[in-house]
Amino acid sequence: MTKITKNIFRALKAHKARFFTISMVIAIGITSFNGMVTAFVVMTRTYNNAFEDYNMASFTMQTANPGGSGEDAWIDYNNLTRYMDEFMNQGEEESSVLTYELRIVYDTIFEIRGTRQNGRIVAYSTFDKKGNYREQPNVNGFKMLTGDPFSETSQYRNVCLVETHLATYWKLEPHEFIAVGDNDVPFEILGTLGTPEYLINMGSYADIMPSPRRFGVVYLPLKRAQVLLNVPGRVNEISVLLKTDLYTRQRETIAEDLKTFLEETHNLKLSDPIDRDKQPAYYLLKLDIEEAREFGYVLPIIILVMAMGGLYVLLGRMVVAERKDIGVAQALGYSRRTIILQYLGIAMIVALVGTIIGSILGLLFLDWFGPLYTQMLTIPFDPKVTLEWPILIVGFFLGISTGFIGGYLPVRGAIQPLPAESLRFDPSLHITTGRVPLAERILNKFRIHLKVTGYKIPVRNFFRSKRRTFSSVFAVIVSVSLISMVFGMMESMSYALEFQYEVAEDWDLRIDYSEIPSNASEIAKAINKIDGVSNVTYHLLSGATVTSNQSKISKQIQLIGMNDFNGYIAHKFNFDAGTFDPNGVVLSRPIAEKLKVWEKDYILLEIPRLTKLVSSAPLRAHFEMVNVSFPITGIVDEFNGLVAYIGLNKLIQASNFDDFGQPANIVLIKVENPTPTQLDSIRKEIYAKYSYNIRNIFTKEEQSSDFADLLDLIYFIIYIVAIFAVILSCSIVYNTIYINLQEQQREIATLLTIGTPNRRLIRNVTVENLIITIIGTVLGLILGWIMLWFFMKVILDLEFFRIKLFISNETILLSFGLTLIGVLVAQFFPLRRALNLNLAEATKERVI
Amino acid sequence: MAYITLENVGKNYILGETMTQALDGINLNIELGELVVIFGPSGAGKTTLLNMIGGLDIPTSGKVTVGEISVSTLSAKWLTIYRRKKVGVVFQFFNLISRLSALENVEYALELVGVKKESNGGVTFDSKVIRNTAKEYLDKVGLHDRIHHFPAQLSGGEQQRVAIARALAKEPEILLADEPTGNLDFKIGRQVLEIMEAMTGKKLNRTVVIVTHNEAICPLGDRVIRLSDGRIVEDYTQKFTPAEELYW
């Protein structure tokens, strides 16, 4: 063994506990890197495989009025088949369209175990063009998870397959029955399925809180759906599968060509095609994937940077303490490079140990980490977890780099080129500025003179060297920033939810309609007569596009038409500017910022304008999309970040609907004494008397609880961060405070020799650590806030969910308190040792 | 009756797996005001003996008595009080508090015990009195123009002089000096001894014990005790030689 190697191992042995702590921090960083990135890769691969294996549609196109009943709502199946084949066979080149599927996709209501909820029927033919039975459609296939698929005879029976999110939520089993549609037709469940089309359970962009409680998908044989909806031989959607090697732009061009062909050649009326990238579930999944990816990189990098800081502090102090030995070694003939290598070797071994442990832990927990995201996002396809060598290798290099950077920087700076410089070096000079610190001089100006046996030594200890001060405070900054960030995340989210449901949403029961009733005011009046109901209002919720007149920037939003011009009873606004005016719109702040508009500016709202009324109860009509200019009368900062409010009458007027009553799809009810029993009783009465067209009636608590369920993923991530934060904080604080006290051992021995009582020494050390904790807390809170903002941006779309980020006074106190407890625990053992020092021995050598 | 009495004092250290006998049945009496030089080679047990007297260490066997105090049986708390009130220590490596200036180092010791009032023999903790007393002592060791300097800004001799001022300012009955010149050159070392000589002695009723391996310092003492392998091999009194006449 060479001299260098011996020295390295000697140093490691001497400081084994501290080095091991840093190794552990690196190990945590590498474990989380391997785990999180693998989970992300597994998730990406799982959905990619799902898309490929089950022929996810390249684009879909619905009829112009897919929910209606007019001639532009349905297309004859056989005719459309012929048109599609014609489109595929036109031209001499091989068509880019591989195959297609004609389906019914229809939003309706289900009744499951006596409870109604929104849902979607997806129906496909169980026979191919040649009349042969098939289990899977050509496009947008699925995987049977339980039970049996449709059989040859299924088209003659009321049977269905339930998409897994809905089935899981309600714990539906094969052979159970659910009622489908307005007429509550019972369908027997044959089995449950998972499909790439609904990897995430989401129906539309307008639903910001997709939950199986409010949205679920049920598959029917095409013929049964046609009977149910009374549209024999008809479909309302085309799903198209293109060649896989096409870009988005190419897919869009083909989709546009198809639309033009069908509309111009065959006089069909169709909606705009929806590319795969814009499909709601796929879009949300992509957002989740992006968040998962960022989270997978950000968390480990923060941990590794902290480990790097810890290593920097530890080696920096070690090199300072051993500066004279370094000088001697140089004088004996060791080159500067050799000595740097020696210290760097220590850092690299620490990093290597951490990296190896982290990699092993990553491998051991591979089966836990791998499917993490797919399970959390309830993706119904089995993730294939394999060892990802590239991730392992990158993780390895990250770990080693942590050691290299954390070790090289302090060592290089501390080792002088000439041995004389090192030999001349006096550690006491290094750790003492030789000046009275500024803080003390300021106190002196105010005639506050610290006693030498009082707080002078702790204050001087803290301020004696910038580098030492930084390294002492570093640990506290890490601890406070992590704790405040984690608790800040939790309380910001809790506050946002609490504000949303306790203050902003001021209703007790909400009715959702499956189709828009045009007599909302009559319904409201009737409901208002029910015993216990104190007030009723209604609004019209829809998706819309808003465009700035000036910047021409557009944004998809949720538009709420409000019926009450004199104060909206079910919602309390949180205005940043202006107020609600029935003649204008109120925008949420993120939209205003995105569009670069503010109060008194004008925006264009793209809204449906009635061109032909088919029926008014329920509303069946033809619309065209038109842009209407509105002034902005107010800006709100609310939980739902992408929302605009407009007066319902103004909206009705602009939609050319004012001759046909008051359309609304949501009724909100205030109850005098909103106990669960009272709410349930009112709900039953509404179902009994006014059940027509009602999809759901739910209480605010039920909605809030559904939303809280949705946030489980985010809370889970926060808990992971919290666990890492606590472990990291404890280890780094303990390490630094331990070093601090060990450096002072000889000095403590001198003070004891002079006759300083133990109590006073304990007080001195505690005061010094208190100063470190207070200053570290201030800086830690600043860093904590930055990290809070960054993490929340990563794990939550702060535009979509408008969450006011803050760190409360309680959290500040908690971060400070927990860190202080950590500091006090950390000072306990080395201080106890220092107080029991052999004074004779400890005072023999020079005080550093 | 002797002021400091060591009766059959032994001290064993366990270093690794081997036991080292630092002191082996030491019997010693030292009078109040006596200036004793303990001389011997490295490992003879000089510092251990000094530590026993100063309450920095306790014997494995035997008894150490100072005045009427049985030092060897004191609890840690009372040992601290004993060191604070009775003993001043000067170390080979000075052991000044690096973050405190020369003046503050001396003040520290004074703030612990206070300053005796000349009027009624009581003690005052008045900060002005403490500061003036500390200045006075630093003046006595010739550092009146360096009082606000920090240890790192002082030379070795100056640091040792601060250490002496710190040890003597609280007017201890016993001054213990462990190789006080060991880390200084001849000229500075002799200056330090001259200061110690001037500030101690019978007239002040202060017992001084100096430990050294430098035989040339022995003439400074009224009495010389030579140690070897933890035992007293020679103990003699002599005519005191002033420090200014010493040479090594």
C-alpha cells in the first residue's frame, strides 16, 4: 500500500462517522436519481408500448354536433365506411392511413348503485367489414383486465365493458349491472378494460378535476349503443390510425384533407379533427410525464448539491486544520499534486461509497421505484421494469462528480505552492479575523458591551471567519430550507383548497346536467321551494377560447356564465383588480398575464352562436363558433387558474339564444342547515321530483374529497421530499455542529482550566449555535421559498391550479424549532465529551 | 504545616493496551510562597505532577492536599471552583482564547473571580474595575501598547506574557507554569521568567511551581525537585538566582 493510500485510509478512519454521513447523503441522492429516473423511463415506455400495441388513434374526428340529434349529429355507418375506403384508395401512392374505426362516442349519465354520475359511452362494432367477429376494434384498442370481452352475441344483449378507472372507483365486478343513459337502461358488465385512450381518466379540458366519481367510460357493442340512443346504423366519430413515422404537422395535414374530402365530396358536417397530441387524456399524461421527469432530476440534484456542500465544508476544515502537516509533507518532498490527490482521494472514496450504496439501494428498490409513477397515475398497463444501465452509469458519474467537485475545490485553494507558506500558516490566524466583528461594533455604538464571560465569545466565534461562518450556517440553511419548503408546500395546498371550498365556493349542493336545460330559472324556482333550501342559482359552464385584441395570444379556458348580476351567491371573488360587471368579463390572473391584458382592455371570446334550434328541452341546436369582443372588468386570483366569468344574460345574448329561455348546466343550492342528513334528504327529493337529465348531485364535501383524492400523487411526492428533507437535515446539521465543537475542544479545555463553570460553557456553545440557527433560518427561509416555488412549479401546473405559495409563521417557527432541536441534539454528545476532557492532555497542544 | 502536600501519589495511564505509570508514590510538601522548579527529562512525570497540584487531573492513588482542601477527592464542580480561585496556569503553548484580545483574555479570568477591593477585602465584579485591573496587569508584563491585539497578532513572547497576566491577575495562591519558556527563544524566555519572578515570591504569599526540562532554569527556584520515571530522585533547596542571570 502506498503512503498516499495509507494516509487516505487513516484520514477516513479518523473521521469515519462524518464521512459516512456524507456518503449516506450521496447514497440517498443516487438512490433517488436511479429510482425516480427509472420510474419515469418505465412510465414512458409503458405508455409508448400501450399506444403501439393497442393502436392509439393518430387523430379522431367527430360529427359537427356529436351530442345532438340532427342530421349533422350522426352519419350512416355503411356510407361512412365507403367514404373512408374511397379516401384511402384515392391517388396512386400508398395511403398514409393504415386503418380506421367508426364509433359512437357519446357523453351521457350512468347510475351506479343508486348514484348518478357523468360518463361516456364508447361503442364499436364487434364485427369487421367482412362480417367476422372481432374482439378488438381496429383503432383505439384495449386490454381486458378482468372478465370476458364482447362475444359474437353481445350485440344482441345489453352488455358492457367498464374502463378500469371507473370500475376501480366503484369496485365494479363482472356480472354486476349499471344503468346507462337518461332512461336508466341496465347493462350487464362483462369485464373491465384498460385503454391507451384513457390512460388518464379525463373527458375534456373543461374538467379540471378529472375523477372517476364524475367521469367514467363504458364500452358498448355498436348495435346496442345505436338502440340505446335511437340512432340505428349511425355513428358519430371516426378514429384514424396513420403510419407511425409521421410528424404532427403531417398528421394534421392528412386529417384536414380527410375532413375536406368528407365535407366537400360527401356533404358531411364534421368537427375539427383532434390530433393525438391534443387528446385531453394524452395531453394531461404528457404534463404528468414532464413533471415526473423534472422531479426525477431536480430532487436528486438538490440532494447531491447538498452532499457536495457538506463534503466541501468537511474537507475545507480538515485541510485548514492539517495545513502545517501539509507543509511538512511538502518540505519532505511530496509534490503539491500528490497532496491534492491524497485529499481528493478521500473525497472520491466518500463519493464512491455513497454512489455504490446508492446504486445498490436503487437496484434493491427497483421493483418499488420502477412502477411508482404508473401506479400513482393508475395507468392500467403492466410496467415492464428492467435494469436501466444508462441510468445506472449516469448516476454513478453524478455521484463521483459530487465527490470530485466537493473535494477538489477546498483542497486546491488550501494547499499552497510552497511548503514555507503552509508551514508559516497559523490556524488561529485563519479562523480569526483579528478584528472585533461588525455586529459587536454596532452593539458598542449603542453602548451595549458584551461581557467577556457572557456572550462575547459566542458572538466572536460565529463571526471569526467568513468561511467558517458559511460552513456553520450552511447546515442550518439546508435544514430550514428543506423543512420550510416541504411544510410550505403542504400548507399552501391546504390553504388553497380550504379557501376554495370554505370561502370561494359558497354552496352546499350542486346539480350537474347531462344536457343543457333551457329552463334553468324555472328549475331553480322549483328547487328553491324544497324545505331547507335557502337559495338557488345556476350557471353555464363551458370550454372557450379567449384571445387578446392586442397581443393576439389565445388561451383555452373554462368559461362560467353567471346568472346573478347583483352579487353571485355561490361564489366569492378574490379580486386583484376591478370588479364583476355583467357587461364584461372577469379573467383569472394567469390568463390575463398570458394574454398580456389587464382591466379595461378588450378580449375576444370564441363562443357558440345558435344558428338553428332543434329542440329546447333538452337543448338541441346547431351552433357556429364566433368571436365576440368583451371589455375586461376585473382580474381574479383564484384556485382555478384558467377561468373567465361572464354575465349569463350577456352570454345568452351573444350566443343569439335570448329567445329561448335560460340555459344552464349547473345548479348551485344553498341549504339553511347543511347537515349531512339534511343535504341527503334534499338530494333525494330533487332526484325524486326533478331527476330528468340530471347527471350528478353532490355536496361540496364530496367534491372537495374527490379533489383531495386527485392530489394524492402530489402529496405522495411531498411526503417523499419530506422524508429526504428530514434525513438530510439531521445528518448535515449533526455533521457540522459536531465539527464546530470538535474544533473548539482544546479551547473549551483551556476555559475549564481557567475555572469556567460547565454551565457557562454549555450556555456559550448553545448561544453560538443559537446565533448560527437564527442567521441560518433567515437565509434558509429565503432559499426555502425559492425551492418551494420551483418544486410547486415542477409538480403542479401553477397556471392551471392557482396556488398562492407562502410559508406561514407557524412553519417558520417549526423550521427554526426543528432545526434548533437538531442542533441541540447534535451539540449534546461532542459537548459532553468536551466537558469530560482530560484537561491535562487537551491543553498540551496549541489551541486552534 | 506545608501548604501543598502530596502523599504517596500515583498516576497510571492506559494507552492502548499498555499501562504507563506516570507517577509512582510521590510524597512532597511545598510551603506557601515557595518557588519550586520541577526538572526532569521528557516522560519523567513533571507535567502530571503539576496537573495533580492544579486540579487538572486526579491521582490514581494517594492524596493531594492544598491548604485545607483535599484536591484529590473534590468533585468536578468543586475542582472547577478550586482552579478558578486558587490556581493560575501558564501553558507551554500559551492557550490564549484566539477570539479575545489580550485585554479580554485577562478580563475573562477576572470576570470569573472578581477583583478584590482594597477597602474591605470584598470582591467586586464592576466591569470598569475589572478592565482597569486587567490593564494594570498587562502593563506589568510590558504590554500596555498591545492590549487590544488579538493572539494571532502577537509574538510568542507577547502571548506568553498575556498568559502570565491572565494567570496572575486573579491573584491565585498557586501559580503553575508548564514549560513556560519551552516554546520561546532564549531572550524572550528569560524576559518571561523575569516577569514571573517579579510578580511572585514570598512577599506575595504565592507558591510558584515551574516545570521544565531545561536545567538552566533550575537556579531560579528556591527549591529544585528532579523527577525520573515518575519518582523524585532529587529534592534540594538552594539560593535563588535572579532570572536575569540565567543563561542557556
